[in-house]
Amino acid sequence: MRKIRLLLTFILLIAAITLLVGCNILNDLIKEGGNAPLSKLLDKTAQEDTVEVTTESQQTEQTVKLYFADADGKVLIEENRTIPKTLSLARETVSQWLLGPAGRSSAYPMVNPQTVLLDIGIKNGIATVDLSKQFLEPYSNVSAETALYGLVNTLTQFQTVQIVKIRVEGEDIQTYRGIGLENLRYRNDLIGYASGTVQDDEVTTEDSPSEINLFEQ
């Protein structure tokens, strides 16, 4: 007797679900004026799902500012670059800076392209960047001040960073090519102009200077 009751309950449950689904389809048919076939309703549902996926994909990119040198190596040129969103936004931003400007940009690289980002961290408004020894080498005709503040301005665009501290090969350094490294903050007076927005795929990414070691900003 108990088995019969369970069977009846199961049958009633299936019938209720079927009735609810049928009501939803009927409601959609009424909204469409009674002329929409079932296949059209199914297509409509599929299209709505596709729109949601596309919207989510569009939210996985972010534009950051990178500062490079002009032809004379004395003025900063601002380049906006769209990169994939990541938990390590500051790390990815510095890595993009080390890669240099886009090929069609009017800006020029700041430092030796062999420079590697070893580590980076942000605490209490201070971003500590650890770079390889190639960072200390003069590059092309870029002045020391321009190269230094290209990095500083790139990092201080983030609200969580007010001051930049630089290390080389894990060691604290006091000067960079004759310039003191105390209280490195954003400098607007060195910026010449903006070169526009580029996508990260317009930049050569082979042998990226960033090592895979995430930190939470």
C-alpha cells in the first residue's frame, strides 16, 4: 500500500511539472500573438543566453596607462593599453610597460628590453618593485629621470599606490643613475601627450618579462 502511495505521489509530481512547463510555453505563445512556433521560442531563449555570455566577456578587459619616452628621451608619452583583467593588475601593468610601446605608437621604450620583473607588492600605499640588474643600464637616449618616472607614473595611476619603491635583484637601492629614490610619486610635469589606445595583442609578448607569481592588489 505504501509503495502505491509513493508511486501516485511521483506521478502527481511529474504531472505538476509538465503542467507548469506547458503554462510557460502557453504564456509565451500569447505574448507572441499566438503565431510563434515552439522553435522560435527556443531560439529566442538561446539568443538571450548568448547575450549574457557576451556581456560577461566584455567585462574581462581593462584599460591601463603606460608611460614611455618621446623621440628625444626627455618627455613622457601616455599610452592607454587594453589588457585582460587579472588579480595581479599591477604586476601585469608593469610587465606591459617593460614590453615597450605598441609597434604603431610614436613612443619609445624606456629601459633595456632584457629587464625582468622579479617581484612586486603593494602595502600601505607603497608599491615595491623588484627588477633585474638590466634596469640600471642606460638605454638609448632616454634620460634617467624620464625612465624612472615612466615606471613611477605607470604604477601610481592606481588608487592603492601613492609611492613607489624600487629594488634591484632583491636589494634596496638608494639612487638610480644619480637620482635619489626617496618618496617617488606621480609627476604630471614630465608628461607630453597621449598616443592613443592599443590592445595588448598589438605588442610583442614573446619572452614576457613577467614571471608567473600573482599577488592580490
